[in-house]
Amino acid sequence: MVGYKTALVTSLLALGLAFLLMREPPLPPLDPDPWWGPGHRQPEDVTVRPFKIDIPEEEVEDFHKRLSLPLRLTPPLERANFTYGFNSDTLVKVVDYLRHEYDWRKGEKRLNKYAHYKTRLEGLDIHFLRAKASTQYPKDVKVVPLLLIHGWPGSFVEFYDLLPLLTAPQEGSSVVFEVVCPSIPGYGFSQAPVREGLGTKETGQMFLKLMKRLGFEKFYLQGGDWGSAIATEMATYYPENIIGVHLNMFGSLTTGATAKLLLGSILPEGLIIAAKDQNKLYPLGETFKWILRETGYAHIQATKPDTVGAALNQSPVALAAYILEKFSTWTHKKNVFLPDGGLLQEDFPISLDVLLDNVCVYWFTGSITSSMRYYAENFSSRNSAFATENNPCRVPAGLTAFPQEISNYPEHLAAHKFYDIVSYTDQEAGGHFPALERPVDLAHDVHRFVTAVEARRRATPA
């Protein structure tokens, strides 16, 4: 009893200190007109140019030549499966598929299904695709703009099963979406910056300029992974432009949420963290152990991205192993204990062709190094992606938690960052890539959230 009282007093003191420290800091300032391109600043070309994915045949031939080289792989440890990373026996099978069955031109044709464009922003050519709303929808259904943002090691390729569900009417929804999906600078067909400093906040400012250039002064956001971080920054910095933000990966490193997280690990279940949310966070030691085991890549990319990038950019086999390992582990935590990481299982939720389409976008654009530099920019002391954690996001938020996500926060912890949570959904299945794994569930949640926000807007017109 004495120990419990001591813990309770300590907890109350800690919470009191946390709330004292929770004063809202000013938002870090941003240069409103930076120049990330090569050379000296030039007049901005504001044209929006159609773009078609059409990789030159000599580059495709080079890709196959490199694939045809003899493999120099180390045999896997017995029964290690994917716990040491990509199992080399499985990699042999993937390479065999790449050599003899995979067809980039078929993937290229699929990716050109939607209209692609490029436009110059802050000195960089930024790529985006645009999926227009269906022309067939009831009169009471409203077309709303949505900025859809990918992460790493994904790309716009992730969204091809999701887009038809967003642009067409869905049961119970009062909206259809006009979707703009840009590639983050340094990813895919978007040009990489030539100097340091372009992180999530800077990307958010650039994407706001993109949407305004396309005629959208107000719009919705959706994102996961880096897309979630960019969307959160945009909603925090530009509440006058963002109608609502929907995230499938989210957290809260605010002072108050962090205090509750730590205290909930030592106090009785339900006192701070609800019983139904215990498995999202605890036991804390096991959660941290899993995060540490699965985030070694992030430390490398946040410190020495160019070193590992030099190796990956030389070999499509190495690149495939590095990227596909994340799709294995991040779709289900148990996949590390399978010989093929689940990737070759019939019930794996993402087809191997789609996974390889994504790998090939990184390969043919030579963007793996610049994509990994994004970690270095966002984890640097001068430009931390976490600098705005204690700045509240006041726009309407929709949060959806997939159980195999890298980390999930309960609603009441997320509320320390997101002050107006309109919807919070605990999904039954799915992981880090729901647009690929569970597109129907993700689309339904986006529709439900935006329908609720639109109903509220109608009830309280500006």
C-alpha cells in the first residue's frame, strides 16, 4: 500500500510538472521563398506540364544486365528466417521472378493509368499525379479536394487500389474526392534538393503552394509514414487552408502525452491508460525493444544515408532486398519468423508485381539515396521533425489505427496533439501500408471522416 501511495504521489507530481511545461511554444519560422534547386535563384516557372512515365529502353536493358550477374549471397543461418533481415534463400526466388516473369513495361502502363504532371516549385521539378472525381455521382454528393501523401519506402505506387475508392461514390458517404498525389522532393520523379534543410515543414509549405497553383485554397489531407508527418505539419501551420487531416500513422510526443505514457507503465491498468488500449503500448520494455530492433535503418539513414545509398544504387538486387524487407516486417510483426517473410505467401496482402513496381520507381529514378537523406534532414538538430510536437493541431482530425502498425497511440494520448478528433477507428487488421493492404478499410474511414466534417461545416457555416 505504501508503495502504491508513493507511486501515486510521484505520478501526480510528474503530471503537474508536465502540465506546467505544456505552454504552447511559437511555431518555428519558415523561409517563405526558399530555393532548393541548382545554381542561383531564377524566376519561378509556374506552368504545370503533363508528364508520362516512359523509361528509355537502354535503362531497362541495363536493369536486366545487372540482374543477370551471378549472385554473391551469404547462406542464411538455420531457422533465422527474416530475423537477421532479408533471407538470402528467399532473395534468390525474388531475383528469379525479376529475371524471368516481372515485366516493367506492364507496370509502367498501369502507372500511366492516371494523369501525371510536373511543375517547378522553389527551384525543383515536383511530380504529382491527379485523379479526378467520377462524373457519375448523386446530386447530394460533393466533390472535395484531397492531398494524398506517401512515405518511405513507398511512393505514389501505393495508392492505385485506393484511388478508385476515393474518386467514386461510396455507400454512406456524402463526398467524392479530387485527389492530388505528389512525390516528396527526392523521391521518385520529384527532383531532389541540392542543399541541406528540406524537411517535413518545408515540404508542407511546398505542397501548399502546389495545391494553390492547382486552384485549391482549402483542401483535406491524408497520409501515413512521412506523409503523416508532412500532413500534420501542414495542418498545424496552415489551419486556414486545411479543412481536415486524416492519418493512418500518428503519435504524440507532447510533454503531457509522454508523461502519461510513462506513468501508465507503472500505475494500475485503467488509471491513466484504458484497459482496451494497454496492448498498444505495454509492456513498455517490449514495445521499445521492438521499435529499437526495427528502426536501425532509420539511424543509418539519419546519419550516413549516402554510404548505404551508394551500394543500393549500384544493384537492383540489393535495392529490392532493402525495400522489400520493410514491406515484410511492417505488414505483420510475425513475418520476421517466416522463411519468406510472408512475401511469397498466397495470402500476403500485396502482390509481388506491385511491390516490384515500387522498387523499380526507386531504381529507374536513382532516388534511393535522396529519399534516405530525408531522414537526415528531419532528425537533425537544426531542423527536427519533432520541433512542433507541443504546437497543437486544431483542425478536424481523423485517426485510424491499424493493429500491425509500427506504433499506435490511444485516442486520449493523441488528443494532446490533435485538439479536434472527429473520428478514431481501431481497425481489425492491417499494418503500415493500408492503401496496399486494406484499401477498402482505409477508403471507408476517409469517407466517413470527411462526411462527418462536411456535415459539421453545413451545420455551422462560416
